[in-house]
Amino acid sequence: MVALSASAPSRPLHPLHSLLLAFPLPLFLGALFSDLAYRGSFHVQWANFSSWLIAGGLFFSAFAVLWALVNLFRRGTAQRGRLVLYCLLLLAMWVLGFVNALVHAKDAWAIMPEGLYLSAVVAALALAAAWTGYSGFHAKEVA
């Protein structure tokens, strides 16, 4: 079996982009856990904590989305499919995270169960975006 590289040399994430991508997953995952804690205890501070975690996740993921969009238009067409998937995952994460922030802006009693469901979806999208962003571009195998 012979491993052939792609036609265009693949570049890993820029270190600053990698740093920006590192923040959304733990912040959105923390928001999910604080929503679970609020569901179990109904202490309003858990809902407030979740709102702040979502705001932090939106802040850092906005810069990661912008960086990914710039990379999408700067790179060649050899890796465009993977970059489009990565950009779509980041964009969907940010848009649903923004909707989640709007839901969490309501009264603490009114955020359940929509806030919990949205937090779970956004955390899953953050995991998928981080997985796609951090996984390298693999060489094609030819038999």
C-alpha cells in the first residue's frame, strides 16, 4: 500500500486559530452542565452562570468563525470540502449558541427545557467543530 499526499500541501491550524477554537467547547459544555444543575436544583445562580458561559463561548467562537471563513477563501480547492464542513459546523454552533443566549436571557423559570436542549445541541456542535478543526488532513491511500 502506498500513501500519496494531496496535490496541495496541507497546513495545520494557525496557533492563534487553534487557541480560539479551544475555548468554545469547554464553555458551551460548562453551560450544558450548569443547565443540568439548574434542572436538578432550580437555584437561579446556575441559570446565570450558564448565561455567562454561553456569552464567553459566543465571544471566542465568533473570532474562530471569522478566521475559518478567511481560511476558506485563502486556501486552494484541494481541501475546500473539509473546510466548508468546518465552517458550516462553526457557523451552526455560533447561530444556535446565539439563539441559546436569547433563550437564557428570559426569566430563569422560563428557560427550561428549551435552554437545556439548545445547550446540548450547541455543545455537540462545538465538539464536532473542534474534532474537525483539530484533526489533520490525512494522506490518501492507494492499493
